[in-house]
Amino acid sequence: MSEVGDEDFREILDQTRHFVRTAVVPREQEILAADRVPDDLREQAKKMGLFGYAIPQEWGGLGLDLAQDVELAMEFGYTSLALRSMFGTNNGIAGQVLVGFGTDEQKTRWLEDIASGAVVASFALTEPGAGSNPAGLRTKAVRDGSQDDDDWVITGSKQYITNAPTADLFVTFARTRPADSDGPGIAVFLVPADADGVTVGAKDAKMGQEGAWTADVNFDDVRVEASALIGGAEDIGYRAAMTSLARGRIHIAALSVGAAQRALDESVAYAANATQGGTPIGSFQLVQAMLADMQAGVMAGRALVRDAARMWVTGEDRRIAPSTAKLFCTEMVGKVADLAVQVHGGSGYMRDVPVERIYRDVRLLRLYEGTSEIQRLIIGGGLVRAAQRRS
């Protein structure tokens, strides 16, 4: 449950909304053109506690639960997604592995620096041939007794790793043995970015999300001590990945709602003021129909996100609901962004118009942290298995 009461959270949310809309939104074109979030915005985010809003207060964070997290995420989605990407891995898929599965010593060593933004933590799971399903991992970790019986040596390659170019710590998933009756054989390690044998590739050139950096990461006989094994157990990795990704799916769904709300707001403002033949295009019924469909998607998505977050916090559903929220909301924002460009007409295809950026940015949301196809398999298979258990 949350460590932050309703009144304090309202203040955090109001400050975040003010920051996003008055400090970040006016500089979206600057972020796009430079392909980076300006340093002063990064520093403001640090001072506001945004690098650790979902880290427990015990470790220097704000201690927000997922129901509060999604309210912030809907605000982050309202602007360039690069803003959220800066601190998204600290609070989300990387940081939550430590929060949920790390030893006390590991938490003491890393979490305060992660919460303050002094350390950027990156989630090194995806690799060629193993994206949405970690069971296909080929990165290996083996014990090596040449120096110390407890050392591990990690070898393999990861791709599309968010924040890799700026990371200080890689939360790295590796196979220690083939899957067997004892477990999946996947462990997770804390690997400092400056460890010998760690190399980060060139920054990826992507369709959108300028300023949100990803890159390949290679591990060439990277030696880490036993204390780097998260939870001190080899078989934690798969469960840690699945738990962290499921939680992250609700966050991505909320981000999608925020982006859809921005696309809708831009479209309503354009329709109310742009004219065709002297008549505001918002007077045309077919334009109104597009706005109505957008509004319905945004409202449905917001309600679904809040419900899924509530079920996560209570423990009622931490599998089907997250996938349902991510599937619906990421597909919804794609449709809303497409309609937004349509409402804007030719101007919606121009690079300096917000809906053009949104259209490109949100396409990725259907892919990472589990594609829409993977979500459908989780939802459909989960429903069938539940029915079979009942019968």
C-alpha cells in the first residue's frame, strides 16, 4: 500500500502536472530537434523526486503505490515520452526488481542513489531471439573458480535497452543453466556499467521518441561477485522479470492514456479554430464523430487503467488485468493519434505539429514490455486456464 496520503499525493500530482505543462510542453520541439532532454529539465525532475517516486521512502523515494503511479504516468504521457523515459526504468522495470527481490544489502547499496537520480538503472532483458518471452534468453552466467568460487562470469548481448547510453547500473538477466524441474534457470544480476567487459553500442536511430535513448549492450566475460546475484538465488530471474513487466504494463497503459488525452486536446482546439471555407471544421459532423470516438477511447482507457492499478495494489489480479490494460490502451492511443492527424488534415503531417510527434511516439507502446500479441496470449490463455481449474 502507499506510504503517501491522499492530501500529500494531490500536491505531488499538482506539482507534476504544473511541471509537465509549463516547463516541458513548451520545449517539446527542442527535445525533438536535439534528441535529448535538456539538463535543466533533468535536474528539475531530480529535485521533484521523479527519479524515485515509486521507490519506498525507506530507500529515499516518495513511496507511491501503483494506483498513484498511474496518475503521474497519465501526466507524463501528456508531453514528449522522452521525459518519462529518463526516470522510467529507475521507478519501473529496473528499480522494481531491486525493490521486490533484492537483498537488504543490495537495496542499501543501490536504491537511495537510484531514487535520487544519482544512478540510472537500466533493465537488460531483451536480446536477439528473446524479446517478450524471457524463456528464450541466451545470455549466460557461469560460476568461475579461478579467482573466487562465488564469482559469476556473464557473456551475451542485449538490444533495445532503454537508457543504456546513460546507465550506471544494468539489471541483467542471464541463464545459469537450461530450464529443468527445479526452475527456469534464469538469474538476474546487478552489473555496474563501468565493469570490465561491458560495452554499450551506438544510440539507436528510432522512428520516434526522440530524446529517449536505447542501445545494444554487450557483456564479454563480465566478472561480478556473488553479491551481484539479486536475491542471492539463481531462479529469481524469471519471476522478477515477469512481475516487473506486469507492473510496468499498467504504467505503459497509463502513459498511453496521457498521450491520447493530449492528442484529443490538440484536435479539439484545432477543430474549434481552424476553418474550411470560412466555417470552423469542428462544425462538421464527421469531424465531431472523430472527436467523439477519441473521447470515448480516452475515457474508457482511463477507467481501465485505474481499475487495473487498484487490482494490482490489492493483489486481486496481477496478470490478466495488466495485460488487458496494456492491450486496450496502447491500441487505443494508436487509433486516437491516427484520428488526431486526420482532424488536422495536411498540417497534422508536418514535423512541428504535436500530433505528428505523438503519432510516431505512441507506435512503440504496442511493442515494448510485451507486444499486443503477447498480451492477447496472456489474457486468452489465462481465462481458459482459470475456467479449467474451476471445472
